[in-house]
Amino acid sequence: MRPPSRSLVLAALALLLLAALGGWLSQRQEAPSVRAQNAIPVRVVSVARQDVPRYTSAIGSVLSLHSVEVRPQVEGVLTRVLVKEGQWVKQGDLLATLDDRAIRASLDQARAQLGQSQAQLQVAGVDLKRYRLLSSDDGVSKQTLDQQQALVNQLQATVKGNQAAIANAEVQLSYTQVRSPVTGRVGIRNVDPGNLVRTSDTRSLFSVTQIDPIAVEFALPQQMLPTLQSLLNAPTPALVQAYLDADGESRLLGEGHLALIDNQVSANTGTVRVKAEFDNKDGHLWPGQLVTVKLRTAVEQSALVVPPPVVQRGIDGHFVYRLDGDKVTSVPVKVLYQDSTLNIVAGVEPGDRLVLDGQSRLKPGAQVEVTPEAPAPAEMADRRSQP
């Protein structure tokens, strides 16, 4: 048998070298793809530095600063009602009138009696002057002079009594014109014109309630009393916001300021009542309405903020995953303040890229692949405020 030629042996060796080289290259190309498949996709957000207001929340009740039940102050027939239900009125506006004929007659009678008493006083005064002249020459007795002086004094008192009767009748007459004691909104009418009304009636004619400005009353824990006192004594009134919670969303009804802290703490609940005042020109706040109140207690200057999903809770406390290159590191943090939109944290630096989504698959040192970066907390707040 003829041995293989040298050229065939060399060709076989070349083929073996080419096959080995191809296998080595294919392994190098597959390695990155395998590593890429092992990377965990995450979203990250950068730590931002901004001023953050701190709030405390409570459930409050809207109250009118002035609400008056309009009742008759004299007895009489209700002749006219000059306002409609739900009408806005100003202080001093005429609301209704009562039959005033009997009171006018009493007023005329009191004026007539005053005229009579004044005429009698004038005659008695002239006689008193005459008696004084005669008494100097013993033309009249001292007893007669004293009696005339007493008569003048009696008539003077009668005149004052008549004047008081006139003033009383005028006051009674003014009560027949029912005027608004405050600026506000007329409620539902309880009595129609033509009915006899008395001061002892249990039902009022209607109510007038002040709507602008208006108040909101709420309760806070007694531990906040020092904070409330400092806010009340501050040169700038503390901001208070009122929200209406409906369909899972909160709608801002108005912004006001802290106005009053009650003079005692409730022993049963351990809370103190607080009142805030609001401008209510648009009438978004209504007496008796339940609202969510947010009181701004402080403003954190240059705070480090992150979205709430960034902060995780572990056995040893709170921590975050920080992106270092293409791997993550577990960093312990302290949560200084939190609400529904952001957390104030300590333990990281501004600009650090933290994992926002995908933490459940992570562990320290894990390799990650970053998907499009989430907006910063301030940007998210701006987007929520846009329609």
C-alpha cells in the first residue's frame, strides 16, 4: 500500500487548524451574547436636590365664619319676602317685612303724649318763675314754691319717659323690616308671606350663611402642638390646602392659612382642634363639607429626593440599589420624610443613578441592563400638574 503523500498530510493539518480556529471564534462571539442574556433589565433614576415642603394631613369639616338664623323680633304678619332662596345678599340688605300698622299707631301715640307733657312742662316752668319772683317779697308761701318746683320736676321726668317710649316704638318699628345681619347666601325659606310669626317660633324665617371667607376645622395629635404654636407665631401664615377626594383622585378646592388653635386638648382623643381660613370667591368650599386638609409644617432646603419605589426595606433597614458601571451595589439609606410622590433620603449623593424598577430580581453585584431612564421626581410632579 502506498503511503499518503506529504501534500495530503499538510492539507489535512490545515483543515484541522481551520476547524479549531472557527470553533474558538464562535465561542468568543457566543460569550457576549450569553452575558447579555444574563443581564437584568432595570430602569434607573438620578438623585435630585430640591426644596421640599413638608405636610401633615387630616380630615376636616368646612364651617361658615358667620351663619345666622333669621327670626322675627316682633309679632306680626309676614307681608313680604324680598329675597329668593339661594340669593347672595350683603349686610344690611332688606330681606322681608312684617305688618307694622299697630307699631306705627303706638309710635304716634307716644309722640302725642310727649307733646302733651312738653306743653304741661312749659306752663309749669312759667309758673315756677313767677312764684320765685313773688317769694322774694313774701307774695307767695315757701310751700307753694316747693310744690311748683316738684311739679316741674315731675313733668320733666314724664317728658323723658315719653321720649323713651318713642325710642322703644321706633326700635319695634325697625324690627318689622328684617335686614341681613351678614354678607352671605340665603338658605331655604321656612315661612311663606301671609303667616303670623312670633318671637317664640321654633322655626326661623330662613338662614343667611357667609361663604367667603370660610373656615375649615380639623384635629391633629397633641404631639404637634409645639409645631402648631410656632407656625401660628411665624411672620408668614402657614399654608393650608383643602382637597376633595372623589373617584380615587384629589382635587384642590382652595388654599388658606392657619388661623386658630383651640385653647385645650381633648382628653378623650388626645387631639387639638385647629381652624384655618380660606378665601372662597369661587364657592368651591361649602359649609358642612368633608375635605382632606394638608398643613405645610416646614420646607426642607436642598433635600435629596427620589421616587418612593426606589427605596427598599430590608432586615437591617432601608436601602437602595445604586448603579456602578453595569453592576448594582446595595447602599443603606435613611428615610427622612416620605409622601405619595417622593422620599427625602440620606446616604446617597446628588446625581447617583438608583434602580427604580426591577429590584425584585437584583442582589448586590448583579449585572444589569438599563432601559430608558425615568424622569426625575420634580419632572414627574410637573407632568402630574399638567392637564
